Amino acid sequence: MSKLINTPCGQVQGTDCKLEGVVAFKGIRYATAGRWEYPTQVTHWDGIYDATEYGACSYQPRSFYDEEKNVKKYFYYNEFRKNETYSYSEDCLFLNIFAPESATEDSKLPVLIYIHGGGFTGGCGHEKHFDVPVWPTKGVIGVTLNYRLGPLGFVCLPQLKEEAGYTGNYGLHDQLTAIKWIKDNIASFGGNPDNITIMGQSAGAMSVQQHCLSPLSKGLFHKAVMSSGGGVSKALAAAPAEKHYEFWEKAMKNAGCETLQQFRAISPEKLFEVWNQTKKELRTPGSFPCIDGQLVVGTGADLLAANKQHQIPYMAGTTSEDMMPPILFSMAKKWNGAQATPSYTWYFDHQLPGDDNGAWHSSDLWYWFGTLPNCWRPMGETDEQLSAQMVEYLCNFAKTGTPNGKGNTSETNLPLWDDATSSPKKAMCLDPQIGMRKPSTLKMIYTMLTNKAVGE
């Protein structure tokens, strides 16, 4: 099965995928950008665009070593990337669209855009757990995307500010441009540009939140989902771009570069090498969203206090063996509780089969995407049922702004969610006994104090 469609940019050829009745449009270039340049949205191509293969991922630390032999990183490699092959490039601004084969411009299906996590330094939009979401089988078009990472996506230098008027957050601007591209083109794939939900996990959730606080994204999307990273805290607050200058000027010096032109010209491998060297010397991550005065205009706490967030429905939650689970859960709960629009909190507390790591950071993604068959774990009927329920909730939210959907939800036998203001102490506990309950604070604290959480 393949499909040729016309878009405002030109014709594009899709391909069949793992799910019957679903067509994939892979590796669509949504923008172009030189090193440390802000992205320019693609508006035209000549001929038929071949969207049958995934595009390159952003360069990231794993581009330069053998993951199979890196013991410290093996858990997530084994979970999400083992036996897969990825290409890496600075030319990485690609997105993937998964739609029902029968969709037409008249379908006006809801759209769910996913932004991957990875600490703003790793990951891509087509790892095993993202390939292929089952959402189109529920009438929701899915989108995943790549963006620039690490020193390619989050450098801050005064020379760059002189050049463009602001600096930093190149990766966030990539994401914003991808959302704009979808807004402008998704009708051709059967999507409704006036019913878009954005979703992210970990650094992806932090990215989603920045877009929900940004004046640049007003009207581009209509709902948001944040897993293990939504909410605000002083510890994760963005600092002004100028606060990052010292780090990047040091990195530039470590690279032996006296000018921005020289720094732009070093190889990606050398760039990541000096980035790592500088992180060790200054004991700071060096790649994090900053207040650039354009996309990010203040700290999350200040903007939330001023009620500057987008007035849209939200879903936010965490996993029971998450990184800093009581803190992340509290952040999500407080964010939802601060909204005037109905918003919903979850707590994923399901022991995945195959080991005793519990509901570790990122483990819920297999279930939200419905991609359990891609996983090495001996998933059983309980896992399949929980995933089916979570997919139903997520797709309901994308369609209607509530995980309960509209009409008689008893047809799907799903427990109903309370919104965060009507039941502030409860969350939808996503486990085999799924339902609205107060999560175990003691369990979250124990996980944090015993360092049981698995983190990438």
C-alpha cells in the first residue's frame, strides 16, 4: 500500500507500515537551517517527495560511540534502540505522519504531535516505541519529529545574538516550526488544523510546556499532554541566555576557535567533544532552554503566576518509579490544578514484565503509543488491555479535550476521569486496577531515596 497526495508544498509519496489500513509519510523535511541558524519553514519542493524512509536524527553523544558496549547507557539502548540502525546529521529537520489510508481532505481528523525526550541531548522521532503509533486506527493522525540536540540545538553566544537579534533554543524553534508546518499542511493528509494536540515526555514534556507558555505559538495547537516533565519548578527554571555565555565561550576556547566562523566550521564530532569537556570543567549540562525573549519570555513559575499559559485543556502525569517521582508528580498535579480549563492528572504504576524496575522513566510510552509488539519484553494480556485503555483515553483527549470523550463512555468500559480541580488529591492510576485514586506518596519518596529510578 502506498499513497500519493497533493500538499501546499507539492506532491508526497507515502508507504505502507506495520498497521493495516495506516499509511506512513516518513522523513518529510519541514525546515532548513545552517549551524546555529534559526529554521526556515519548507513551503515548496519540486517533483514528488519520497516519504518512504525515516530521515536523519540530530547528532547526539551516541553518534560517536558503540551503544552496545556502553554499560552506563545500556538499559535504554536495550529497551528502545537495540538492533536498530540510525543515521545522524546536522541536516535533521524531518517529521513523520501516520494517517488512516482512507483519510481525505474532508476527513478533518484530530492531530497528535509528539515531541521526543532525551534530556535535550538524545533521541529521535522513530525509535522503537514510536514506530508506528496505533492512534490512526482510532481516528487520530499521529506525528513525530526530529529537532537539533545538545550543542547543535542549545548554544548561546553574544555573537549569535548580534547576528539574529537573539540566541539559544534552536531546538525549540525547530519544534515550533514543525508545529507550524503541520498546521499549514495537515489538511492534505486528512487532519484538522483546528484540532491539534501536542504531547511530549521528559525533555519533550518540558518542551511542550515552553510552547504552552510562548506568545509565538498562540493558536497553533489546542490541547497539550505532558509526561514526566510537565509543571514548573525553580530547579528547572530557564535562565536568561546571557547566563549561558560563559559556558559556550569556554567551549569555543576549548575548540581552539577565536571567531564564530571558526567555531561553526569544526566537525560535529569535535563540537560534541569540546561540549563534553566543558561540561566536566564547569560542572553544568550546557544544553538547556533559556529565556531568549522570543519563544521563551520568562520563567515558567512567573508566567503561570501571571496566567500567561495557553488557556487549553491539559493532561499531565508521571510514573511511579520515575526520576524524582514525588517532585515530578507534584509539578504535574499543581500545573493541572492551576488551570481554568478542565485538566487531568495521571499516575502510571504498572510493573512492566521482564525485570523488577517497576514503572521506570519512559516506561509508559510503550502503552501510550500502543507499540507493545515492538518491545523485547514478554507483554501479556494485562499489558495489552492497559495499553488499549490508555490509547483510548489519549485519543479521546485529542478528539474532544477530555480523556472521557463525549457521549456514553460505558461502551468502552473505561473508568471516568475527574478533572484536577474537582479531585485535587486524586489521579487516574494507570495500572491493572485502573481508576481514580490517591497515589502512594510513600512509594514515590522511597523510590527517590533508594535511587531505584532508572534514568537515561
